[in-house]
Amino acid sequence: MEVKENLDFGKGYISGYTSIFLGILSFLGVLCFKYPEWLTTPEFREVYTGESMKILLTACIVASFFFGVISLMVSRNKKWALIGILFCVMAIVTGGFNVAPSIVNGSKWYIGLDWLLLDLFLMAIIFVPIEMVFPKRKDQKTFHEEWRTDLIYFTVSHLLVQFFGIITQQPAKLFFGWIGLSELQAWVQNLPFLIELFFAFFIADLFQYWTHRFFHTHHFLWRFHSIHHSTENMDWLAGSRTHFVDIFVTRSMAFIPLYVFGFSTITFSVYVVFMAIHAVLIHANTRINFGFLKYIFATPQYHHWHHCKDPNYYGKNFATIFPFIDKMFGTYYLPENEWPKDTGLLEANFPKGYVKQAIYPFTKSPFDKDLEMEDYSNR
């Protein structure tokens, strides 16, 4: 197995970063136990148990301290080890080993910190090792120059899970809530689970396909969506770089059919969890081609062509889940053993940092000339 050289094994960097990562998660996890009504998501609390989260929290504290000690022993730069151990100690002092699950009184407003921590933890332990062992771009650094910006995007979209959930449900309720869909919704919910699940995936992906394609062909909307295409470092965090206007419109159009057809709660939950994992996967820096599955589900190779910098391949692979939707509308492209040489946008000027990128599309186009913008909006 080949591993990227930029990781510097044996120098204490990996153990130091791991200690900090787990230490921060542990400290924030303690806060979730102390203030669950404000920091945790009611719907998500039904998925896990307090006892299981207590075990996971204890394991993270112990692992953070362990990796901190390892880094302290082998690294010349003690800073990372000390920071990791500091967060570990803060988690212990604030009651990390003595937290107790409690009955939560509902709160009208909350921050989805539990959803953020669990998703970040799971995605990191799954995809960081995959990118280390099976990288597509071996010279791409694990901590490239804009990884902090992408991490902020990841954090904001998770912490505002309630906000985005409310604003994306409103269009569906406004336009379709008065029709009277109880019979249709009862029929859908009586379908066999696997058929209902496929139907939900297909209808949501179909709506998202055309929304995605519209963002590429409408000049003003392309300003917002181009933020997503601005990264030249495709990795497990790259999919999170999405402007909040893009998130609002795209999620609304995906959720509207799910609301109209009345899919069951379990189906909707499976869809949300699948998309959370799959969106990370298709942007990951991995050369795994997934065999015949790449013709059934979108894969990194498939989606990387959508981010291709070469103008000859613009306007391809808009589907998020099913490639056959692109085949239906003539936008499918997947050569057998080829990957795009580069990803990103040619001759585009984007500011660095989350706040500047959030404001920028409202002020002007990231492209210097209107002609360049027209070319890119047809990607």
C-alpha cells in the first residue's frame, strides 16, 4: 500500500493532530451532556442513546491523552501535543468521566452540536485513512492551504441544521401544504421499505439534478455555486464548501418532493444519513474506482469530472446519487480508467476565507469578463 509522503510518519505530527482533534471533540461532547436542550438535536437524540455516547466520550478522552503523550515523546515540536493534552484535561475537569444522560426538556431553538461532532468524528476516521492509503493525488497535502476554510463550511452547515431544516421545509409547505395529499402519502408509506427508499432517492436526486444544472446555467446563481467549484484540492472536506444560498435552494428542491410524497420518517432519516456520507465520499481524494458500482452510484471518479478544470468536459455529471439520470438527459461522462488532470476554475478570482466568500457573490462575479462567466456557467 502506498502512503502520501507529506504525512511525515514517525515525527509526532499525526499523533499530535489526532490528540488535538479528539481533545476538542471530547470537550465539546461534555458540553453537549451538560446543556442537551440547547446544543443537541431532538430528532438526532432518538437515533443514539446517552449511554453509548458516554462510552464514546470516555474513549475519546483516553485516546486524546494517549496520542498526546506519544506526540510529546517523539516530536521535536511539543506544541501540538500540549494543546491536545490541554483540551483532554479540560474535558476531564468539566466532568468528562462523570457525565450522566438525562431526560431533556424540549427547546424551541437549539444548535446541532451533537450532529456536528458525531459526523465530523465518523467522517474523519473513515476518510482520512482512505485518503492516506489510497490517494488519487499523492502530492496533495492532507492539511492544504484552505483546509481550515473548508472545515468552517463543514461546521456552519452542521451547527445551523435547525435553521436550514426550517427554511428548506417552508417552500414545500407553502406551495403544496394546501393540496391535500393524505391519500398519496398513505400509498407511499405502505410501499415495501426498499421500494420506498429507492423512490425517495430517485425523486430527490431528479429534483436536485435540475436544480444543480440550473445553478450552472443561470449567471447570477452561478456566482454562488462557483464557490463550491473554487477548490483545487478535492478531499473529504471539499464537498462542504457550499455557499448558504446554494444550500438553501438545493436542499429545498430536494426536500420538496420528499414532503409532497410523504415518505416515512425512517426513509427520510436514511436519505439524510446517506447523503451526509455520500457527499463526503464523491469529493474524496481517493483512487478507488468501486468496480461495477460506479455505474450504479456516483463515485469520486464520476464526480471529479464534474469539477474538471478542462473546458472540454464542462456540463457533465450533475446527478448526486444515480449516474443514469445524467444518461437520461445527455450529461453523462465517465471514461473507463481516466481521471481529470486538474479540478477547480480557470481564471477565476475568489477571496480567501469563509466570510469573504459568503459576501463575494452578492457584490460581483468571480470572473474578470462576462464571456468567461458565460463559459463557466455552462459547465
